[in-house]
Amino acid sequence: MNEPTINALVSPEGSLEILSNHEVNRLKDRSEGGLYKLFRQCALAVLNTGAVTDDCQDLMTAHSDFEVRLVPQPRGLKLELINAPHHAFVDNEMLRANREHLFSVLRDIVYTHSSPLFTEAKRHPRPEDLTNMVFHILRNARVLQPGRQPDMVVCWGGHSISHEEYQYSKEVGHQLGLRELSICTGCGPGAMKGPMKGATIGHAKQRVKDGRYIGITEPGIIGAEAPNPIVNELVIMPDIEKRLEAFVRLGHGVIVFPGGVGTAEEILYLLGILLHPDNADIPFPVVFTGRRENADYFEMIDKFIRNALGDDAAKRYEIIIDDPVRVARTMKLGMQEVETFRRAMQDAYYFNWTLKIDPVFQLPFEPDHANMRALALHRDQPVHMIAANLRKAFSGIVAGNVKEEGVRKVQAHGPFEIAGDPSLIQPLEAMLEQFVAQNRMKLPGTSAYRPSYRIINRA
């Protein structure tokens, strides 16, 4: 049976009357240079909260008759939604969380495609300009709050996890909430939702009235990982590189739960940055954690990191198994170290300007067959470059698994080929096989996983 839909005229949370005629026309423009397709895709994703899918292409196909129109009103504009998913409404009224997320989509798409600053950064991408772009997007979204002490814990982990793993992530979030820490995640389901849900209970017990549950996503992934309804501050970054930089600039520490290739990409991005000599003395607490049954998983991750990046990389994180209280205490103590360091360096609490990010981690990587085949996966390069290129390999697999454009490329031309030094490639292949065996590539119960990659060992 087809899913029930609703037609509705809604005003997103926030003001639409501040849009210029040029911005409105670009949002309506269905041509290649217009914003309608992007806006429609992201709008549909935020209305799809709660649906069991992690395939952006499937989402678009299932709701091919969905449309969104900008309708002039005496006092501004409203959005007319045609054939919108019914679960975004209750008694024919759109849920408040969906309205907020819809406005966030509109706000960030308009902002990132209208500012001359961003146009210039795309033409001549200098590191300082790319960081400024991240800063301006976060500031425009009002997630940078100068008056707060360091309290932002970034939580990474898989969208496809077991119920037990989800419950563990929720308990960790509960303990973080009891210590009045805020949560930032990739905003989707699984290990991204669990910590937020747990933290809401911890905050309620401590009567925290301004609990922050920040979700940072990007257009390529939002359809596969729709924002969960607990997110109360949603930001849509232009691409995965800006999204990852936003996490490490905004966050004061990171907790990593079990996940798949997307989580591996995040780990390599973070470690590649922290291994830069300029960042050696910057406090940035990182904890890998999971249930007792996940000990083998983190042993595998630790072994892969040590093989690829060396033992020094392992000094930048701590593995804590089956102990949510210790995880939360470690993060709380880490926040105090971050505060002391930022004060001494006269760096902002709300944005980590001091952190050095090499341009190789900032410039957008386009996952296609030629670029994936050409990745420099060998040891004759600095260790942070090994991390950067492995990160790109995982990013390509993510694209081939769930991002609409990547899925289409794999369907048209076959799996992406990944080649390199056997000492790097063979452990990579073994870890990917474990991700598949543990159902960390796709949500259980959805379509069977077909690998979007093929490993080729170079002699």
C-alpha cells in the first residue's frame, strides 16, 4: 500500500518575509543551476523523520510526487507541501520539530548559496576562507553561544546498530546529561539519537532548561539519515568536509560508539587532524566506548589505527568498555582541561580557532570511479596524509552505500575500485568484511547490502 500523504500550507519556524526576490526565484528554479531540487530533497528528508530507510534514492523514488512551493502571503511567505509524509503531522498539524527542521533547511540552503563569501571560497579555496565559511554558517544558525563554558560532546556512531547498542548509547547520554553536558551528533538515528534521548532525561533530572541537542548534516546524507526529532538545533553544511570541520571546531570532546564506514571516516578525519604537530598540545578528549560485547569491535578498530597510523595515534583516544559513568566523568574532566587551555590561549570557547586543519582535510573530495581508483593508499607519505586518503576511501564507500549521486554512479559503472599498498589495503578489506557481517552497512530489514566497493591489492 502507498503511504498516506498530506497537503498542507505551513509557515516554518522563523520568518520567511526576509527572503529577497532573487532568493525566492532561486528556490523555485528547477533548472540545473537552481535550488529547487536541493531544497525539495532536504525538505522531504526532514519530513521523513522516523521512517526506516537509509537510502536517499529510495526515499526520493517513494515520494516522487512530493512537491514544495513558496506561496506569497500578505505578511511574507508560506510553504505549500504537496503529498507530504503523513507522519510529519498530528491531527493535520505539522509537528513542531519538523517545522523547526524545515526552517533550518531553508535558512542554510539560502545562506550558503547567496553569500559572496562562499562563492569566492569555492573559486579560490584557501584554508582560512574554508574555516571562515564553517564559522559563518554556524553563526548564522545561531549555534555559537559565547556565554557558555565548554560543554559540547560530539557523539559519533552508526545509524545501523543493534537495540542493545542503542540502549548503551542512551545510557551514556543519560550520564552526560546528569553532568549538564550538551550533545552534538550527525542528527540521524541509532548512535546519533541514543545519546540525545538519554541526555534529555539527565537534563530533566538536573532541571537543565536550555539543553542543547545539535545535529549537523549535509545534503548528500540527510535523505539517508533524516534528523531525529530530539534535535533542537539543526545545521545543514554544504558538504561532508565542512560538516566534519564543524564537528571539531564546535565540539570540545568526542565519544565514538560502534559504527560502520561513516564512523571510520570520522575517526580517521579526527586522528589525522590531532596528529598534526601543531595540534600536539591541544587538549581534545576522545573516548571509544561500547558494551562488553563490543570489545572485539574496538580491538579491531584499535589494531587498524595502529597499523595504518602508528602507536602515537592510539595515544589520542581512550577505550572504555561497558562503563557509561566513567565515560561521562572522563568527558567532564576533559571539558575542564579544554576550558583552562582555551582561557590561557585566549581562544573562544564556542569555536576552536587554534586547531590546525591541513587543507587536504578541507577540500571537497568527489567520490567517483577515477578519484577512488587514484587514492594514494601507500606508506611513502606523512602519517596525516595516510589518514586523509583512508578517510576519502571510507567517504567514497559511504557515498556508494547511501548517497543518491554515489548510488547512481555505482549502479551505472559498478563498484568503486580501491587499490594500494597491501599492508594498508588488506586490513582495510578485513575491517570492511566485519562491518558487512555485523550489519553495519545497511539498516537490518531493508534491502540486502550490495558492496559499493571492490578491493584491489597492488603488488
